[in-house]
Amino acid sequence: MGEHVDESDPTALPPVVAAEWLQPWLDHLALERRCSPYTVRNYRQAFEDFHRWLRGAGLAERAFDSFDQRAMRDFVIEAQRRFDRRTLHNHVSGLRAFYRFWMRRGKLDRNPFTGVALPKLEKRLPKFLTEKQADALLTAPMRRLEAGEGDAFECWRDRLALELLYGAGLRISELCGLNYGMIDLGEGVARVLGKGRKERICPIGAVAKTVLERFRSEFAPAKGPADPVVVGAQGRRLTPTAVQLMMKRYLARCGLPMDLTPHKLRHSFATHLLDRGADLRLVQELLGHSKLTTTQIYTHVTIARLKDVYRHAHPRA
């Protein structure tokens, strides 16, 4: 497992480890499991951090399956000083997957992370915008245009991106990957590829449909089936980072919390649907969740809001 490492970069992963152990696993995640680029990136970081710890503990020369649970508990204890609990859970989940991959291929005999206890996760309800806040954010690009503070292409493009995130409940990667050929304007739906390359149909909403039709007819530099919907002035597909920065500018303009993200618009989409009586399984389908338990967290949000209203409004509360 060990190899000479360039002393000028003490954190570098040895090339033999990267080539023989890390890269085949990452290729499997990306090409066979069809994991998102974010999952592949996070699991790469988890492995690199684990190997840095092995080197610091003087264990890097040993075989990967020579460690016992006690050593992995030491790793978890030390990692708690550097990561929050959720990140630690994600890292250990990735490392367990790494070991399972190589065990199935007969290169490792056991998984030392099996049974290693992790600190309990705090139950966090998803953050979301109220309907009034969502309306303020989604109309901000047009107010900016009316104030003469932005050009028409950019303001209509920004409004379209925000309307699709909220109106269809898209993930940011799904928004950036959306092409015109994936949208049926007649039906008012989009066919998107979600996590694991799973396809689902998303109604985009009447307002988003109207904005899309206007943007496509007046501003889109290219509108063929393979052309991206959300683009920059040069016609190139916007990146998730560009969409995040765009949203930050409008949050600041509206005086909304700056820690709200495009994914919080997806949370808002789900919460507002449930608030207005949508069936939980329908919301599960719209979000593309494989498990109902993933969607059920939004019921806790609506129940918490219901109880809060009750406490403030009922004389016997």
C-alpha cells in the first residue's frame, strides 16, 4: 500500500494508491452506479482525508484490511475535531462503500468500518422560504430590470432559473443540465435526469412556462433540442456555481437570509405543496425521492408550523 510521497506536498495521495485503489472505485461510482459528480467528489475527499490520517498515525504502510474496529474508532474520534457530524457520517458512509467495493472484487477480506459507532445526528428541519419570501425573490429580477439596473437578457434568464427551481422543485444540477428537448411546453412538463440518472417528469408551473416561452422566443441564443435552457450571454450552459452566485445577489437585494441556497427553493417547493394539501407520495414523485422517508421530513416542517400557529392563535394553547 505504501509508496514514496513527494515531501514537498505532505498531503498528496501516493500515485500508486490513487491509481490502484481510489480511481477504480471512483470510476465505478461515476460510470456504473451513476452517482452525481458531487457524490464522487465528496467520496474522493473522504478517502483522501482518511489516507492523510493513516499517514499521520503511522499506518499508511499497512494493508487496507489490516485495521481493526479500534483503529477506525480512533479515526472517527479524531475526525470529529475537524468535521461536523453530518460531514463525518457522509465520509464514513463513503469509506464503508470503498471497502464493500474492494471486498466484492476479492481484493479485501473485511470492512473495519462495519459496526463502528458514529455520533448521533441532530435532527435538522430543512430551511425554506415563506410564500411571501419566495414571491419577493422570484420577482426580484423583473424589479431589477424595471429599475434599469440590469440588461433584459440577464434579468429574464435569472427569473427563468429561479422560477424553474421553485416551480418544478429541481435540483441545481437538474436545472443546469436541462435542455430544450427535455421540455414539453404543450403539456407544461420537463423530463429531468436526477440522482443515479433516474428520469422523472416535473410539471413546471404556469408562471415558469410563461417565462420560459418569453425567454426562448426573445433572448435564447440557441433553442434546438440539445441546447441548454439556462445559459450565459455567450450561449454556454450556466454552472451550478454561477446559479448560486446569481441567487445570492437577489437574496441581498430582497433582504433575505444569505444562507438560503437554490436547494432551499426545492425545500420551499415541497413545503408549500404540503401546506396546501398535496399528497405526500405525490410530492415524493415530484422530488424524485426513492424513499418516502426522505420526503417525510417536510411533514415535520408543516406540523411544526401548524403547532406554532396554534400556540399563537388559540386562547387555550
